[in-house]
Amino acid sequence: MKPFSPLYFIKENKARCILLMFMIFLSYGIYLGGLYITNPMDNWKVPLAYYEQIACVHPAASDDEEFTEYEAFKRELQQNEQVTVLELGLHNTLNWKTVMGFTSGSVTFAFQTPEDFRTYCDYMDIQCDFDAVRSGSIVMSERYARNLGLSVGDTIDKDYKDTIYDSYTLHALTQEEGYILYQIDNEPYDSQNLMILGNGISGQELYDIIYDVQSRHNVSVYDMLEQQIRPQFEIFEVIYGFVVIFLSMILAITIHAAFVGMYQRRSFEFAVYRAIGVARKRIIGKIIGELLLMDGITLLVGGAVFFLGLYLFNNMMLYPVGKYLCYFDPLALLGLVLCNAIVLIPLIVTRSRQLLRADICEY
């Protein structure tokens, strides 16, 4: 193996390089922090995706004139063969516990009848035990139930939470990924809320139909869920940015100190390279190659170890209590890349300058 090969140096200095690569591996703590920070918003991805397939509408105000507008809007949509209109009831809300320790609200749909709930599930391709669903039922995802410590057959009423206005029983679970609650009212309740399903259409095509009818009637279309939810979690992303920079600088200083000691021992080696006329670009390329190879090996091997650990942590610790950490998020990846840049770029510059000044006459 040629001495100028980056792998040659690592092979000849295994112990030191392994220690340095372990220090670089600590940058995965930045990635893990990004997964924690984005977890609350990540849990809203499923309901946000649902609102691209359905639409919810309610009167713009509570006075008689607005109610008349709402009724006219509802009748016009009911006559449109491209959509199905479901009347919703008055819903309850149960908060779920995030991995960060605080609770978060969820999307809740209250259906008037079990048949309306089944129509919705067929449309959304949601599977559950429909034979168990009846008036007075609550249905939620299996993850949601584990998160709240509930099992099929449990009663949910004012004794469970004082914001529950009636008595319900958890009769069925779904296999959905998110935290979404469904209830079937004990008796029909006119909440003046509608759910609009498309017959062979969804997304913008569905909303275009609704907006067209809305232009003739003063009603409110609930299409701002993401705009309402995202600002609540943006502060976490700002804090994460400051944490990434702070921890990256600490890691960079620590790793830099370790590399200084190792490369000082190699001053004679680089002095010889300069004495025999090795080009500066080749010397710098050797330094860059060694550092990038160690970083690349760390990211690949360390990544395998990290994701295996995350998989075990999810399955052994989080999934049993109805929580999880996703394996990828763009913000977490950006934090990891930024950390590596803060560590490597100054290291490459300072080591190159140091070793290019090595003089054989000093030895």
C-alpha cells in the first residue's frame, strides 16, 4: 500500500484513529437531537396528509344569517355527485404524550352514526373491527391507545378526563401511524360541521369544488391546519440551531486538540516530503484524504451502529408506550452535516498550514 494512500496511515495508526473516529461519532448526538426536536411535528404528518384527502367546513359565524348560508352550502354540495357529505357531531379531545415530555392535542372526528364512520374509513382505506363499532364508541390507533394506557373495552368519560362531555367506550383500534381520535355520538348532535369526501377525487381537485361553492356562500373551510400547527413548534427548531452550533464548536475544539497532538508527531514525516520535493497540493491532498476517510468511515460504520441502537430503542422502549422516533428528518441531517463542516473545515485548514511549515533542517 502506498504511503500517500489515506488508508495506509489509518492502518499504521489503528488505535489513535479509532479513538479519533469515536470522537467524530459523537456528532450523531446532534442527529439524535434533531429527531427529538422534530418528533412532535412529525406526529402531525398523518393528520396533515388526511386533510389533503378530505375537507371540513363550518359556518362562518353563529348568527341566523350565517346558519342559512351554511345550510344552502350544504344542500348544494349534497346535490353534487362528485362529493359525499358527512355531518359531524361535537367532538372530545384527548392529549397524547410526546417523547419530549409534554402533551400535544390531536385531530378528532365525531361521526353521527357507525355507517358514516365506515364510509370515512372505506374512503381513507382505514382498517378496524367495524362489527364492534356502535353509538357511543371511541376508535383510535393502536399507538394512540398505548400512549394513553388504554385497552379495548375501557370507558372514557368525565372520570377519565373532565373535558369529556359524555360516556364512551373504546371499542376498536386502527393500524394508523398517527394520533387521530374517532368517536360515534350516542345520539345525533348538530354541530354544524361537515366532512367532505371526494368521489374519485381528492386534494386540490376536491378543494376546488368546495371553494367554488364557498364563493356563493359565507362558510369557513378548515384548510389551515398546518399553518396553525407549525408555528407552535418553530421555536424548537430555532433552539436546535443554537444547540447545534454550540455543541459543534465544543466537539470541534476537542477533536482539534486530539488531532494537533497526533499530527505534531508527524512533523518529521511531512518535513521529509517537502525536502524531497513533494508538491504542496499533494501534501494537502494527503491530509484532506486522511481526514475525510476517517470521517467517512465514522459516518458509515457509526451510522450503522447508531441506527441499530435507535431501532432497538424504538422497539424496546418507545413503541410499547405508544411513542416513537423517526429514523430520518431533513433538519436532523442538516444538523449532522453542519456539525461535520464545523469540525472538519478548520481542522483541514490548520493541519495543512502546520505541516506545510515543517522543515527538515529542524531535525
